[in-house]
Amino acid sequence: MKALKADFSLQNKTLFAANLFGDFQNQKEIQTVKELLLELDIVADYLPPEHMKSVVLQSVNININHLPTSEVMIQKRIQSRFDRPF
């Protein structure tokens, strides 16, 4: 039996766009969340607080358009990856 290997290359994938904003501890944490979302075929751009029009922010908000996967499922994956709630 041949072992399955995950392919996270960007070739032949439909990517979705997302805006990532919130309170992060450092750039490494932002990059890690972006990499996690990329594994889910989501290209995320971080928006610093000064670029946000909303006054009320949660720790992490993910604004995803036209994505079949629900936002709740993505938040649960992020929570299990970092072992703390966002």
C-alpha cells in the first residue's frame, strides 16, 4: 500500500482570500497563522489596527468571502494548533 503524501504546493489549487486582523503578540505569530490558513487554501493578508474601520476587535477575526468551509471550523483549527483560544 502506497503512503499518501500531503501536497501544499500552490499549483492546481483554488485559493481563497482572507483579511486577518486582531491582536497578535509578534510577527512570527502572524506568519504562523498565515501559514496555517495557506494549508487550508486561504491566502491571508494581515491588516494592522490602524487600517481597521471597526472599533471593536476580537483577538483574531478572519473575514473570508466565498469559502465553502465555515469560519467556525477554521477558528477551531487555529485553536487546536496554538492550544489557546483566539
